[in-house]
Amino acid sequence: MLNCKINNLINSKTKLLGVIGHPIAHSLSPIMHNSVIFQNKTNNLNKENISQDINTIEKLKELKDLEKNTIDNLNYIYLAFDIEPENLENIVISAKTLNIKGLNITVPYKIDIMQYLDEIDEDAKKIGAVNTILFENGISKGYNTDGLGFRKAIEELMEIKDNKTNNNKTNKSTKNNKILVLGAGGASRSICYEMSKDNAITIANRTFEKAETLEKYLKSIGHKNVNSIKLEEFEDMTKLMDYNIIINTTSLGMYPNIDNTFIDLSKLPENALNGKFVVDIIYNPFETKFLKQASEKGATIQNGLSMLIHQGAISFEIWTNEKPNIDIMKKSIVNELENKNKNEID
Ligand SMILES: NC(=O)c1ccc[n+]([C@@H]2O[C@H](COP(=O)([O-])OP(=O)(O)OC[C@H]3O[C@@H](n4cnc5c(N)ncnc54)[C@H](OP(=O)(O)O)[C@@H]3O)[C@@H](O)[C@H]2O)c1
């Protein structure tokens, strides 16, 4: 019986996906992707079992539900690989040799891996970093799903807001917004690149020169509606009112330094952020001090889980041509983070 189940879970046709980084033990990607893959395999097994013995309407309904939510032939497994810097150049050849189907690339290799790839998607080229590789017909092609993952997250946030207010006829859109981006590091670069395609972006960063460099770069590739601003300008907090979306992409407020914030939103008047969207791309803790303050001043808030999941979902689709179940991905990560935090407190 056990053998039969293992055959159904992993067999000689199972294709390999993975993530490379250094270090990698903290990565949530294996849990996120495997949760979808193994839930799907379990659904397939249940489908098979039920279809052999349908004797009630409930069972028929269960079978229909499973059929709706199950993808055939999603035979993958996702592993994490800790790669020493001196081995990076061998990764692409090794992956091709082993018929690996897809890889995610994480810190510190998102830029360095590019030189070893056969092809790079236009957006990833312009962002200057790759977080996903597809191996197909002996060719390795690099993509960057971070920016688009962020756009999907904002779309989700705006839909949630509309559901809450029962307002179906919304004119909210991920286009034509005035967006303030705090931070000018790697994550900011992907987000600013994607969102400056059709929004006005202002970048503020501790090291002002980095914000200026990002502004100049984005303008040089035709994203004209970008500017950078010195932090001192926010001594007058009413400046924040110029934007309808504010995004923290800095690492300030991330566990364990949870009392840090980039801008102290508690100084704003009551309800000052009503109608505005405030996002922090940090997901540990779920609610940073920055988000808590924003919520207290009336903003609709979102943490970094949604971006993390959507960038992963886009990678998954690049590799498998299938849309993964976002809810399963989210549940698996929330569980993992809650357990991790609980264990650290215990
Ligand atoms: N949700 C997701 O999917 C997702 C994806 C990627 C990253 N992230 C999160 O985003 C954050 C940034 O990641 P990254 O890859 O962009 O890192 P990064 O390239 O190292 O950039 C870090 C940014 O934070 C700023 N910063 C760091 N310490 C600061 C301080 N003490 N005071 C003021 N500013 C400070 C840096 O400013 P300077 O330029 O002045 O140093 C820079 O703008 C991390 O928390 C990461 O976990 C989330």
C-alpha cells in the first residue's frame, strides 16, 4: 500500500524544480511550491479512489469538486540547493545535465547568474536580475517575476478593498497612480521597473544617490514618470498626502528588529491615510510597525506575503504552464511562519 502511494507521489517521470541561493535554509519556496504539487497529487489519488466507488450524490459532488481543482500530470518536486559561490558557473550545465525543468534564484545570485544563461527575457534584462530559469529544449532562459508578482499583489489588495466596500464599479487600477517607494535596493528596482511602466513613481532612500541612480536608469529606458526625493522632505509629513500608494521596500521593521520604521506614520493626523494603500513587502512579522501605524491612520494595508506568493505563482506557471492554487500556497507559508515564530518564542 505504502509503495503504491510513493509511486504516485514520486516516480521516474517526476521532474525537478528548485531554488539556489547561499544560504538557503530559510527559504520558504520549497514549502510554497511543494504544497501545491503534493496537494494536487493527493487530489488525484482521492479522485481515483472515489471514482471507483461512487454510490452517493455527495461522493459525486466531491468527485466533481476534485476534478475542478486538480491538474493532471503535475508530476514535479521542488528542492533547495545551497550553492557555494565558486560553483555558480557550473549550475546551468549541471541543471541541463540532470534535466532540471526550472530554478528559482535567490540572494546573492540574482545578478551573477545572468552571464551563464542562454537567453534572458526582456523585462529581466531591463531589471538587471533573474529570479527564475526555465530549461526547455536544452536552452536556459532567465525571467524576473518579482515586479509582476508585486503588481498582482496590488491588484489583489484593490479587489479586497472593493469587496469590503461592496463597490463593484470601482475605478481603482494598478495604472495611473502616484506611488511613493521607500528604498532603492534590489526589490525596489523590480517594483519600480514594473510599476513605472504606467504609474508615476517617487523613490526615497537613506542613501539618496542610489535613489537618483535608479531614477536615471528608469528614465534611460523610457520610463519617464519617475523622480527621487530626499528624506528630509518628509520632515513635513503632509508631503505623504501627494501619493495614493506608499510602499516600504527597505528591510526596516523585519524580524527581529521589529521596532524600526523608515517613516514614523504615527505623527500623521487621525484618518490622514483614509483611501490610501500602504504596502510593506516584509512578511515576517506579518504586520510591521509601519503597517500597524498606517492602518491606525486609516490606510488599507498589505504585507509582503502576497508579493512572495504571486512571484512564486508566476514562476510556477512559467515552468509548468499551469496556474497554481494561490490559497494553498498562502496557507502553507502562513503555517510555516506561525510555527517558526511559535518555536522561537517557546
Ligand atoms: N515579499 C517579497 O516577495 C520580497 C521580495 C524581495 C525582498 N523582500 C524584502 O524586502 C526587503 C529589502 O530586500 P532587498 O533585496 O531590496 O534588499 P537590499 O537590496 O539590501 O536593499 C535594502 C534597502 O533597505 C534600505 N535600508 C537597509 N537598512 C536601512 C536602515 N537602517 N535605514 C534606512 N534604510 C535602510 C537600504 O538603503 P541604503 O541603500 O541606504 O542602504 C535599501 O534601500 C527585505 O526585508 C526583504 O526580505 C520581500
